[in-house]
Amino acid sequence: MSISPDKQFDLHRRMVRIRLFEEAAGRLAEANRLPGFLHLYVGEEAVASGVCGALNDDDHITSTHRGHGHLVAKGGDFNRMMAELMGKATGYCKGKGGSMHISDLSLGMLGANGIVGAGSPIAVGAAFANKYRKQGQVAVAFFGDGATNIGAFHEAANMACALHLPIVFACENNEYGEFTPRDKTMAITDIVDRAAGYGMPGVIVDGMDVIAVHEAALEAVERARTGGGPSLIEAKTYRFYNHHGVQNLGLKYRSDDEVARWKERDPIFTLEDRMVENKVATRQQFEDIWTQLRNDIDNAIKFAEESPVPAPDQVLVDVYTQKAGAR
Amino acid sequence: MSDERKLPYVMAFNEAVSQAMEADPSVFCAGEDIGAFGGVFGTFGGLQAKFGADRVVDTPISEQAIVGLGVGAAATGLRPIVDLMFMDFICVAMDQIVNQAAKLKYMFGGEATLPLTITTAGGGGLSAAAQHSQSLEAILCHIPGLKVVYPSTPYDMKGLMTACISEDNPTVMVKHKRLLGMTGHVPAERYEIPLGKANIVRAGKDVTVVAYGRMVHESVAAAEKLAAEGIECEVIDPRTLQPLDTETIVESAKRTNRVLVVHEAVRFGGLGAEIAAQIQEQAFDYLDAPVGRIGAPFSPVPFSPALEQHYIPDAKAIEAGIREALLRVGA
């Protein structure tokens, strides 16, 4: 590992924050304490953490319907996230967006997105603006394997390459588009094969290994930042829970063996083992981190539950920006 | 003298863009063929030579990504103008327009600001057939978060386009293809016509005709013909379709007691239905006749000039509509 111990702890912390937030959200949903849909990121933590760990605060990301992990990895605030999931006025979107539209523009997080593939063209726009301003910012588009089958992804990837924009396409290949396995929806095994068709370099990484993801992200982000244009990273990963929610809803679309095999490669526990093995960390340190972050989550749930719901008159607020801003 | 200055509609658009780009370095344009070629109707002609390829950007034929480029750039601080060439092509980009651009601000709890202008060319009359002639503005007006502008003169074009670029919300600017060459007075200096403000093109006391885009001119022609018979039509051009200046329309309806709404779009579910509904809600007791509607028949736009000229409403059809509104005996 050429990644510094501090950075390893940083990546670990991002992953644990995602895991705890998502596990808490899952429990709340099971108890019917969250309205709406919930797409959990558990199992895929290494991807968001490894990539966002390579970004600056003023770099931009676009996300997916499974977007909590991206916001947490970019530095999202538990309180405002949990409040948003509960539809409260103190939430990131004041209760108007919910899980599928959670965002924090001040962190460069341009929103989770309920439309598969729709984030990539928006990331192209952010990357265009970053190139236009010449301040060295980059954009990352997160998307799943399924999104590469939709036209928006193709248009975005081609345009990004045609305009030579500072962007990284980060594919979370979790092998399923909702409930349908990847091999039923495309004739290729590796998403990265598509990169060549746009004229950008692509690399496959183990999406359960945060260090591997991070190293690939550092290279792609550096390429984007220094004028080298777009890249594609395909992270092979897995969704530990269902497409949405926690329960399998009686559907059997993955074998227990398959799920168990992937869970053995849990991105957080395997990193902890390696860090202990390499004498970078002790078990006690990890215990303390989990305890402290569990406490943050408990406080966030309390904050969210005690927060007010939005007033009915807020329905018509923020449909439009009221002031004219241009010169 | 600035009063003498005349420009074609298309150059009024071009001048609005050019002056906005001079005034604000965050304004840029992107779209198919707009750079070296200058746009399919010459709308962006000369702008790349003036402002460079970084600010007047030729894109692939990728409508979703063109609008997405605008959404992402607007959300991160620029003021994009993205061109969709023909209004029919908004259908290709509908997710980015309807699900993204229109809703981002609201979904994000007000945090996002999207100063995005989408420009396109609507309307028929060029034998461009069913996929290059549509008037789809009603679909856009139905989407909360969007604004929709449809100028009928070179003067309005420059003032409204300038206002669109200054606007902090996603706005669709529709140019009518058959008005591109229309010449009229356009001041050289930069000016804005506020969005949401109708123009009373012609004052009259007997009947109100509400029309926009090219139908304004057909309506004025009908009104002039009827004036010879002593019938005084008031012609109102809303100019902005979303938000719609219902106040001006309703106020006129209360004075004339008779209203005809005219558009080139198909009649069923068109903007005329909304305008008629607003009038009956707000001025029912003043009406001496049902609010009439003139629009295209419920078919795709036909290709053959023989069919298309029959399809698109004209001054004659409008004149007949006005006469019908006047047939009813007033209270």
C-alpha cells in the first residue's frame, strides 16, 4: 500500500460513516419511520469513499438513485441527511427532495437522481464549467452498470471526450440493474470495454478494495485536472441489500451463496484486517471509531425526529428563483 | 437615429446573445452547428468568430447531453445558452428539461440556481413536415419550474432574449421559423422586456384576440380587415407563455366581453384551453359569448404545401372566429 496511514484512516472513516448511515436508514425504514423509497449503498462503500477521497471540496460529483453513500463520502452532514430522509424542514432539501434527490451544492454534490443515467450529462456540464473557469476543478459522474445501457450515458461520455473535459466516469458495477442480472441486459462482461468506443482510457478495479479504488481514482482525477481529459473507472462491487429497502420482498433473484461470497469480501472489514496486519492500526482504534460514529448517527436520528415538518405553504416556495441575477 | 434602426428577427436574437456575452463572461452558447456554421438559421452567425470556440461551442448531435451540459454548467455558476435547433427535438431531451432542469431547484430545497436558456425554433410553414414543424409550447408550460417565451417581433425578440439570459430560472426561448426574416425596429442598446408581461398590440373595444408567435400577425391582419367594417379588435400578445399574464388578458375580456384565442399548435389541450379556462374563472359574468379557440386540427403537421396551408390557422380563419364571437347578442 502506497497510500499513507492517515489516508487509510480517512477512507475507512468515510466507509464506516456510509455503513452506519445506511444501516440506520434501513432499520428506520423497516420500522416504517421513513416515507418513500430507500436504495441502500451497503456493500459498495469502497467506491464512493475511494473516489471522493481523491477529490477536493470544490470538485463536483453527480450521483444516482443510490446516492446517500456519495453524499456521505463527499462530507455530507448526518443530521441534515437523516432529517431529509424523514421529510423534515431541517433536511438538506427542506423535505422536498428526500432520499432520491439528496444534495449539497456547497460540497459539490449535485444531487442524487431518480432517473437512471441522468446524472452523467449534468456532470458533463459541471466539467465544462470547470474547464471554462480554468481553476483546476474536476467532476465525477457516479453511475451503475445499468446506466451504461441508457442513451444519456452514451451522449455524456461521447460529448465529454469530444470536448476533452476534466471528468471521471465512475461506474459501480454491482452486477444487477434493479433485479435483473447484468448478463441479461448486455452482451459484454466488463463495462470498461465501452470506454474505448469514446476514446477514453478505462480501468477495472476491485470495488471491494477501497485502496485499489482510491489509487485508480487518484490517477483518473490527476489526468482530468491536468488536461488529460476523461477516464472511466469500472469498480466491480455488490449491493448487500436489495435494490430498494432491506427485505427481499419474497423475490429470489440472487442465490444465498452469491450474496455470502460477496459479504466475505466486505470492504470495511477487509480494510481493517489489512491495516491491523500491516500494523497501521489496532482493533481498539477501530472500535473507538465505530463507537464515535454510532453516537453521531444516534444524534442525527434524534435531531431528525425532533425537527419540524415543513409548513404546508412551503409547497410553492423555491419552484422558481425570484431575483434576477445577471449583469 | 435609433428610431430608424431596423433588424431582422434572427439578428435581434443574435444581437441579444452577443451583447449578453460582452457584458457577462459567464454566458456561453452550445449546440449543434452553432459555431463555425453559425446555426441552422444563422441565429448564432458570427458569434464564434467574435467570442471564440470556448464560448460558442459546437456539440455532437446529442440533445440530452446538450441540455445536461447546460444544467450542470448553470448549477455550477455559468449562464448557459443551449440550442436545440428545432422544437421537435425537445422530445429527445425531455428528461433533462422536465426531470432535471425544471426541478433541480425545488428538489434541492432551493439551493440550486439554474440560469439556463434553451433556445429552439418552432412552428410550421416551411414544408418541414411532422418532425420539424411542431408547436409544443403547451407541454413546456405545463411543467412547474420552466419559463416559456415566444416573441412575435424583432423588438420583442431582443428584449425578451436579453431577459431570458438574465433570468435565474430555466427558460425556453421559442423562435418562430417563419418570422426569422421579419424586419422591424430594434434599438442598438441592450434592453430587457420583463418576462410575464403581455403586449397589447392593437387596442379595441369589441372583441379580444389573444395570439402569440406568428399568429399575432395573422390576427392583426384579420383585425385590420374587420376595422374597415367598424369592428374594433383588441389583439394581445402574451409574449411570455409561462408565466402567463392573465391579468392583462382578463382585464381586456372584461372590457370587450368577447374573446378568441389563437395558436398554431393543435387546438386540443393547447394553451388556448388554459387561457379560456382562466377567463371563464375570472370574468365569467362579463362574457357575452363562449371563449373561442382557433388552433391546428388534431393531426401531425402535414408535408405538402397544399395540406400545410390548410392546416395552419390564418387571418381568414381568425376573421371567421371573430365574427362567430360577435354573432351572440350581448347582455
